[in-house]
Amino acid sequence: MRYQSTRGTACLAFRDVLLEGLAADGGLYVPQSYPQVDAATLAAWRVLLAEQGYARLAYEVLRLFLSDIPDAELRSLCAAAYSETVFGSQVVTPVTAVGTDGQLWLAHLSYGPTAAFKDLAMQLLSQLFEYELTRRDTWLTVLGATSGDTGSSAEEAMRSLSRVKVAMLTPRGRMTPFQQAQMYGIDVPSIANIAIDGVFDDCQDLVKAINRDSDFKAAHHIGAVNSINVARLLAQVVYAFATWLQVAPDETTRISFAVPTGNFGDILSVHVARQMGLPVDALILATNENNVLAEFFATGVYRPRSSANTYATSSPSMDISKASNLERFIFDLVDRDSDRTAALFQQAEHGHFDLSTDAAFRNQRARFGIVARASSHADRVATIAHYWRTHQLLIDPHTADGLHVAATLQAAGEVTTPIIAYETALPIKFTATIREAVGFDPPTPERFSDLLSRPRHVTDLPNDAETLKRWLTHWLTA
Ligand SMILES: *Cc1c(COP(=O)(O)O)cnc(C)c1O
């Protein structure tokens, strides 16, 4: 399997795109084709998952994409990433029924170390990084900005790696108490938490400023783990298969997926599984009040918004108005025409692109299955209260966005197949909204019981790139 950019034709091995972010032409790396999976393979994978667990399934799916990593190596990287110790069970992503009519299911993607689905990709990414850095005998400094879930997930996954250091910028005082405790409670020399006097976008701008300084970047081997990394996408494809296999009674039953969406990463991985032949009906995309994607799929007009025009909502991990992974879907939509993709996203830089009269867009639902809707704060609070009252099921606000849109489409008859809704985080991460919905705080899972009382390790810095560079140089060379 080779990889190319959505804006060009360069043809690279997986190992050469693993540590990269954007391609040099500004596009995103994608596999040159989607490997096809037939019914017999699905039947075999069903047995593998049941008998040997998620790690084994991950190996089977990933070997189709990561063909330049030797089989034995890949198998042990998957075993290390998806162990029962890390995820609490061999199934890793268990699925439970919501109600008794078999129409709605919840896929639990949040049983990893930081209680959000990002752990599923990050645990594998850390294994792949260490493997490749060892092979090249080099090292890496991961520099990122986070509003919560990505940062803690990356730090937990990378904390014991010998060739990777992690510096995460966080907006001071703007993460939930649980998220702050998760990050600042880590006391490991290779991890630095930096609280910036500013908002998330300021943190993001500082990362960009540092990446523009190519001397600094090269001297300190600065890299990233953001959601455009192609290995993260491929890792997420595995649980589309794993959850489908737990719900579909046979190899031809079509199932829909409901995915709360921010950067379009999680839903894109279901799209990839569908392109590989997994019998998926609708891909239900839920946004919050930041509804750029819901508008695009309703109208064909894609109009990303600036961060100043992005609302702070009660599903904060979806407060995104420029979904970094959308380009990979558009590339498929325009039949993998990289010149057209490049032209469209250059237009978007200057405002918007319009596919409303384009045949490919008008055929989208039949060909790719995406149905998108927005959800509001009132919807998510009502949904959390509803599932607690009727099913004794406590869900987080992001999961509530997905379930709200899924139930709405099912009730309207727009989706008639059973739906797997992704549970993207546990309620403990977002206590204030849970309290508002049900009147009490969510219970703290046993494994996090001492988290809030751990001593904090965080450096306060002003919102200034030169100060940050001086601090990083000192930290990295100490
Ligand atoms: C990151 C995140 C999302 C959004 O996922 P994307 O892949 O960015 O679309 C949804 N819910 C939670 C809890 C998240 O952390």
C-alpha cells in the first residue's frame, strides 16, 4: 500500500508518512486505494474478534494498510496498544443495546486511559512512533495545543516512550476540572504541560508560529499528533469493523453509524470502512451549534468560519469550524481528482466553495450515505436527561449530540436501519453539563478515584512565541 496527497500524486510508503502532518503541497495523505473486504473475510474476523479479541482484529485490518511493517512486528505493536490492562477488556470497544428493539446501540469507545475515544488511535500511534524512531535511531518532540481530550490522550500514550518528548499548550483555566487534573497530574520528565494566558486559538497560533521557524523546528525535531495524521485515521477504522461485527447478525446486514463530529476524523474512519466493503447504510454526522458541516451537507456550500466565530459550547471537543479531515472526504467525492480538490480548498481559504449543483454532491447520500444535522445545548441536556430517566444510562454531552440526531432521524423515518451510536467520552469529563441535566454529579470510575487530589505539574507562560521558544530550548536541552 502506498500513500498520496489529496492535492498531488506523490507516492510514499507508510513509514514515510507516519511522522508527517500536511503533505508538502498542502494536502493530506490518503491510501492510494481502499483494500476490499468480502463477506468471507468478515465472517472470519467475527470469529477472531470473539475468540482472540480486538488486538488481533486490529492487526488483520491494519496489515492491509501498513504493508511495510513486518507482520510479526505489527502483531506485537497491536498487542501492546490494545491490551486488556489498558482498555479493561479484550473486546476494547464493547457495544450495548439501548432499549430492546435492536434499533439503537451504543459503542463504548471511551474505556481507555483518559476516558475518550482518542485513546484508541493514540495508543497505537505511540507504538508506531517508537518503532519507527528506533528504526531510524532518532527522536521526536511532539508539540501540540489542546482544549482537553487530545492532549491528555497523547500524554498518557507517550509518557513511557524513550524517544518522544511531549509539550502541550493548554488555555489556562479553560478545561474542565477533570481534564486539568488528567494532564497536570502527570509527573514524568519527558512531558511538559504549559498553561498559556489565553484561549485555545492562542495556543494553536503559538504552535503554528513555532512551526514557521524552520531552524527551531529542525533543531528540536518538532512534530505533531493532530487529527490529520493518517495513522490515527487508520487506527480508527478498526473499531468501525469491531463494533459492526458485534451488532450485525450476518455478513450482509446494513447498519448505520451516528458520530458526534468536530474535525471529521472519527466519521471519516467509518467512511473508509464503508469504502472497504463493510455493509454500512447511513453515516449520521452530528454537529453542535458549530454547524458548518451540517450546513455543507444540507446545501452543498462549504463555508468554514474563523475561530473568532466559533461558539464555546457544552460539547467543547466539537467546537470546530474548519474540520481538518473534510478534505479527505471531498477527495473521494470528486472521484479522487487531486487538482479539483486543491482548487476547492484554495477557494475555501478565501471564503467558501459551492458544490450545490454538482452531480457528485447531489448523489452523495446514495453513494456515500452521509446525513448531517446539528444539535443544541437544550437538545443535549434533554437527551442526557432522557436516557437517564428511561434507560438508567448516563452519557456525556458529545455522545448526547450523536444520540439526539440518531433518534431524530430514526423517528422521522429518514434512517430505517439499526444505528450504532459512538460514545466518544465518559460523563465524568464533563460534570457541569451532567449536573445541569440530571441534578447530580456522574460517579467517578474507580481507576480515576485519586486523580483530583494528585499534585499539579504545569508551567504558566504568557501568550508570546519568543518566551515559549526560550522555555522549550531550556527544557529540551536540560
Ligand atoms: C475529538 C472528540 C470528538 C470529535 O471527533 P472528530 O474526530 O474530531 O470529529 C467528539 N467527541 C469527543 C468527546 C472528542 O474528544
